[in-house]
Amino acid sequence: MKAQIKKYLSITKKEWNGLVVLVILIAGVLAAPYIYQLFRKDNTINLKDFDKAIAQLSKVEDQKSYAEGKPGSDDKITHPVMFPFNPNNLSMQQWEQLGLSEHQANVIKHYEVKGGKFYSKEDVKKIYAITADDYKRLEPFIDIPKAEYTVKKAKPGEIIELNGADSAKLTEIRGIGPSFAVRIARYRNRLGGFYDKEQLKEIFGVDSLKYAEIKDQVSVNPAKVNRININTISFDQLRIFPYLGYKQVNAIIQYRVQHGNYASIADMKNIAILDEGILSKIEPYLNFK
């Protein structure tokens, strides 16, 4: 019996060597973290760079806040610090230092993001968030450089026709700066012209307030619209037209290939992917000759 147990528990030299190797490997794995810490030196954190990054992030978040139209706090500092200032591109902190709330400063910065600019003291008064008391306190300290006063703008009562004006002429519209003028011109060129001035609302940045500010200063001559010959235009040429998506353009071209030229807008009603809303928007731009 003892002999059988001894034989069962005995190991060969090869098995013993394998056991030794296994023990060494286990010991190495357990010791590895300590060895790594022994030879590795931690990098010292540069707190100045960290604080700088946090400050930059906070600045970006502030800009994002007023760009997205977030209201902000209505709290105001108790003792405003008044100083001569140019209201164009004044920082959030400076507006608040002048006694405005975070909400009021957000409204002003949102106005600037949309392309708005102050050309006179009275323009500050037009900001809906500025109360009469606020303006009375601010007015003596508003200092807009003479060069900004003399920016050429349309005379009172002058109407600018959108389809014939270049970007320089568009800047004469009160409430439209150079960046907005370029945006309007580019969208007009993609369309082929405006047939209704309410199409301005389709341009990024022209919300209901901006449109209300400029609509009485502009007009549209539909006769200047460049029409699309829908029977000869290529896929790539039609692709840039803003009212049609990729699939809709492809459907229009393929239907023409399969059924021949379009005689009128009625033929396009057979294209399932084009609903009445799309057809009414594109009809003023189509030529079926």
C-alpha cells in the first residue's frame, strides 16, 4: 500500500524541472509591478500649463454659451465700474463689469456672432435686453471710433436689390457686416438668385430677429433669377442646388434618362421622392425648354 502511494506521489526529473520553471514565472509576474515602480520616474505635472488649459476651456465654453443662445444669470454686480468703452467686441467680463447681467452680455455677444455691429450709441439702445436705466448709465461712456461711425451704409429709405448687389453693396445694409454679406452672396449664387426675400431666413445666422432688422432695407427682382434647364443639366451641376439632396438629384436625372425630357413641373410629380413642398420651392428655378 505504501509503495503504491509513494509511486503515485513521486515525480520525474522532467516534471520537477517544469515545476521549478513555473514557480519562477509566477514569482516574476508577482514582482513585475514592484520592479516597474522602482525604475520608473513619474513626470512632474506642470500646474501652470494645467491652469492655462482650464482657463482656455472656460473661455471656449463661454463663447459656446452665447453662440447657442443660452440665457445665463440675471444677477448684476452691486457696484458697476464705469469706463469709456467701444461696444464692438467688448468681452463678457467687461460688460458685466459695466453692470450688465450674464444674460444681457450673452444677448449682446449673440448679436455679434450673428454679424451685428454697433455704429452709433443708439444701436446699443436697440438691444432688447438693455433696459432704459442700463442705457442711461452706459451712454456717457460709449466711445465708438470715428472710423466706425463713417462706415458707408445705405441712406434712410434706400432699398438694396439682393440679386444685383455684390458683397460690398450688401454691407451697406444696416445690420449686415462683411462676413454676412459674403454668406448672402454665396447662398444667392448657389440658388441662382432670390425670388422672395424671405429666403434670407435660410441662410445660417439669419434668424427672425435679424430678418426683421433687414427686411425693410432690401428687395428682390425675380426676373434676375438664373433658371436651370432641367432637361440638359448634369448631375454634378444640379448637385450644388441647395434645395435638393443627393438622392433627389439622382432620381431627377434617372427619370429623365428613362422617360425623356420634362415638359413641365407636372412631370416631376411622378418622382416619388419629390413632395409638393420641394416642388413648390424649386419650380421658380426651373426651365423646361
